[in-house]
Amino acid sequence: MADLARRLDAPLMYLKLGEVPVVVATSPEAAREIMRTHDVVFATRPWSPTVKIMNADGQGLIFARYGVLWRQLRKICILELLSARRVQSFRHIREDEVARLVAAVAAVSPGEPVNVSERIAVLITDSAVRAMIGDRFKRREEFLQTLDEGVKLVAGFNLGDLFPSSRLASFISGTARLAEENHRKSFELMEYAIQQHKQQRSAASSNGDVEEGGEDLVDTLLRIRKEGGLDVPLTMGMIKAVILSESKNCYMLYSLLF
């Protein structure tokens, strides 16, 4: 791509990947025009057939179309979910999970190999999920596998996404079927996580216990939904999508590092 840009001396290139139109910025000036000057025009991420399936029951911030819903979700994330005060409130979780990782590595017998990637994946997942639902996810391994499959489906090369009008391309690739299965599984796991959270809160309330760290992210989203007064009502599908998006972001960070 860089060689083609140099040969054509084109700051902007228009390409067709199958049926999908693509604009490539090949210079800092062109990138600035797209990402700053005309940011609003390009703010909405394109929805491939796979992405449409994955967002069927609720939109998270990543793929929400630019508009009222996107601004609302962004405001919730900035002011409620990812504020400095909120991040600081989860410090004890991060410290606890790092201590568990160090203890697990220290307990390994001399000469025995340690799968660092696997342990880091567990660290990131448990830290993120505890911040979201207040406890470690009981179906962690299943959740990690589903996240891995979902990220590969959205980011990978899919023939059906390049030729969205072709049923044959979709049938050959099998991506639509896999995306539907992954979407169904992801939301089933999110429902399980929310129910686990509610049961934990109910048990703590019955025993008169006070949860360390106050509200977790699911508490916050459920509170905002109950309070209402939003331009776009916050549905349970949206809450699941937001939780899933945060989980995917953590998993993608792990994927980039390892």
C-alpha cells in the first residue's frame, strides 16, 4: 500500500475491496483532514454484514452510529464508567489480581514452564470482569473462548463482508452462521454475568454485608437505566453490548501484547 501511494503520489486513494469502497489516507495532511477537519463525516464505523449480526440486540459505543445514542453512550462512559474516580475505585481489584498472578508464578516448581500468555489473559479478564460485575466470572474459560472467536470474526478476512450482496459468498464463507452463533453465545454469557451479579448483590444485602469499592459497572448501568431521563432509553441489550464491548477492548489489548 505504501509503495502504491508513492508511485501514484496520491494523498488520498479510493479502492474497492470486493464491493466495499475504501478511502486510504497516505499522508499526515490527508489523515488530519479525515480525523480532525471532517471527523463528524467519518465518525460512524462502517457496518459489515458480520458487524450487523453482532449488533443485532444492542449497540455498544464502538459500533454505535454517530448521533444521539453515540453521544449518550460516550457521556455515560466518560462521566460514569471510566472517570478518574471510578478507575481509582477499582485499584484494590487490580492490586489483588496482580498479587494472585505473582503468587501463582511463585508457586510453580523450579524448572516447570509457565504459560505467561495464559496467566496474563486470566489477569486481564478477571480484573475487567470484577470491575464490571463485582466478582470473577464463573464461566471464564468459556467467556475467553467466545471473545477470541468474536474478535477474529469481526477483524478477520471474510468473503461475505467483501461481497455483501452475494448470498453465495456468504454461504461459502460461513461467516454469517458463525457470527450468529457467537452473538447468541456472547449475549447468553452477558445475561449469565448480570444474573450472577444480581445474586451476589442479593446475598450480600440479605447478610448485611457492605461490598468493597461500592458500585461496579453493572450497578452503574442498571441505576442509570432505572433513573431514566435519557434521550434514548437504555435497554438491557445496550447494557449487555456495553459490557461486551469493554470486555472485547481488554481482550484486544491482551492480543496486541501477546
